[in-house]
Amino acid sequence: MNNHNNFAQNQKSPSGGKGEYLANSKGYYGEFGGAFIPEMLQPNVDALKACYLEIINSYEFKQEFIQLLKDYVGRPSPLYFAKRLSEKYKAKIYLKREDLNHTGSHKVNNTIGQILLAKKMGKKRIIAETGAGMHGVATATVCALMDMECIVYMGALDVKRQEPNVKRMEMLGAKVVPALSGNQTLKDATNEALRDWINNPEDTYYLIGSVVGPHPYPDIVARFQSIISEEIGWQLDEHIGRTAPDYIIACVGGGSNAAGAFYHYLDDKKVQLIGVEASGLGVNSGETAATIATGETGFIHGSKTLLMHDYDGQIIEPYSISAGLDYPGIGPMHANLHATGRAKYIDSTDQQALDAAFLLTKIEGIIPALESAHALHALNVLEFKPNDVVVVNISGRGDKDMDTYISKM
């Protein structure tokens, strides 16, 4: 897998930077991050924090992780030069094909890593939260692989609109538990998972799916997803003789696929990092999930970050046509990248994402996940020069969203 052995050194970017945009020893990205958790959860988090770096940097762990990514997940995922898309937007556009991974998205990169971490910690029971269902499927998949009990919390609304993924999880042996509170989506599923973890500290590992939650989770997930940017570097070198693109574009809900795509380029200021949020019916419509565009500093799920809340500090329920992007917060890494200006965050409405998805399908024969379609909309917003090299992370495939696509055709 070419440069997979660089995994242990992924605290540094290809440009040799110092990692100024990564988490410090206390889990802060600038002013964001940390671990703001109930006292009952402190032992769980402390135990994970005490051992995760030693485990994932060990030779034995790295070898098993790399081998599973290669032989089980099917990595490296291709970096595809999209000729017709490039002609339309007058730039050199490459698609990072995370949709071709086993289970259909980038989520499995992280679940492979965390299931190995859980095993090394002696855990027997895995819990997870999921929105669109792709993290749930990826978690159920690795639990089946490793013969571990799996409970997936999923908002009741998401259970209805992502039924194929629910059935996949159940087929894989997972128990899917609907979250009935709030607006019955990702936030509420996360709340239920955290309650479970508090009640079952000894044998349970909480396998978080995005760069959210208390430290060390944002750091753990970003490290496992950094394989995306690691591959982009050597794949671009094979394509065009250089390791750095001019732009990297990825959708952002919690932000794990974007964190992975940005990771090795964080210190290379020549690379423009573009995150695309879901603005639903419009940023100012009241039906949106565009946290950076509308949110303020606050605390959610154990982390200080940006989130959507009202005057009284109550979380505003998010909305997006995409079940994977309707989270009212953002990972602390992204909050800091926005605050420092290192990354630029734009937004896409439901309709703009749908239009981008149908375009990619018609001119490249690739049906993207609705989440990834939001990233594709950025091609309509940004202005490129003919020699600009643009990488768009196609974080998932559109099988799970076919009912929505069919209803909009």
C-alpha cells in the first residue's frame, strides 16, 4: 500500500510542519476541544486517554491495521481524474473514491482502527451512534469480523429514512436501538450512546463515528481517517508528479471525512481547504444544519466547539435532506480551522446538493451519497484557474439514498 508505513508519523504534514492545527496534549484545538463530561463518565475517558497513543503507535497495532485496510477494506481507494467534470469546471478535478471502500464510505477506516483499539483494551461490547447509517453499518461490520456484541443507537427519524442501512446492520448481527428524544436524529442517538456508556463502563467501548465528543475521540478519529490524505499525496504524485493539490473539498457534518482529507495538508498553507456544510432549506430558513454559518461557541457531547443554540443556550434542532450532516455542532478541529482562517467553510442547500449529485451521475457515472453531493456543490461556487488541481472527497456512495433520489427525479 505504498506509504502506509507513514501512519505512525502522521502528526506531521508532507510539508514538514509541526502540526499546529492538531490537538494538543489536553485535547484542545486552539480554544476548542477538551473533555467536558459528567463525573460518572470520567473514568471511561481517562482510561482511553491513558492508553490510546501507546496502542495505536505500536508496531503490532499498525501492522494489523494496515493489513485490514488493504485486504478487508480494499484500500487504497482510487484517486480518479474526472475528465468530463474537469472540462465543465475548467480545472483538473480528481475524486477521492471513498465510496468504493467496503461498506460504502470512509467510515470503515475509523471503525477498523477503533475495534482493534477496543480489543487491545480488553473490551467485549461495542456501542455506537449513527445518522445516515454508514457508521452504524461500518461498526456492525467490524463487530461481526471480530465477534463482538454490537449495539447501535440511531434516531427514530433516521431509522425510517435509512431503512436499507438498518437492515444491513441487523443482518450483520447488530441491535439497532431507535432514539425517541429531540428530533430523533444524530444528536439524540449520541445522547443515548453516552448514557449507555455511563451505565456500562467496565466491558463497553464507545465507538464514536466522527471527530466529535470529548478528548481523545476527535484525535483518535482524525488519526484513523488521515489515511485519506496520506493516499492523496502519493496518488497525486503518481498522476501529476506533485503531492499537493491546490484545493481539497469535503462535506462537513461532524467532520471526519474532511478531517481525514485535510490532515496531512494542514500545515501546507498553499493548499486551500474547503469544507461544505448542509444548509438545508437555506442558512436563514430556520431549517438548516450549517453550524459554522449560524452557530456560536458552546458545549455539546463533551466538547467545546461551535454549535447552533438559542438565546437560552438550548440546542437548535438541525435539518438537512442528508441524514449524515444534520448535526447541530461541528468537530473542534473544524471550529479551530474556521476560527484561524486555515480552512474555508461554505454551504449547500438540499436542492443544490441534489443538482450536484444528478450532474455527477450523468457525466461521470458515479452516484454519490447525499453527504458527498454537498461537497460537489462547491465546484459551482469556487473560481478555478485551468491548471488548478482540485480533489473532492467522495465520502460515500448513493445506494442508501436511492429512495430520496427517486422521489426527486
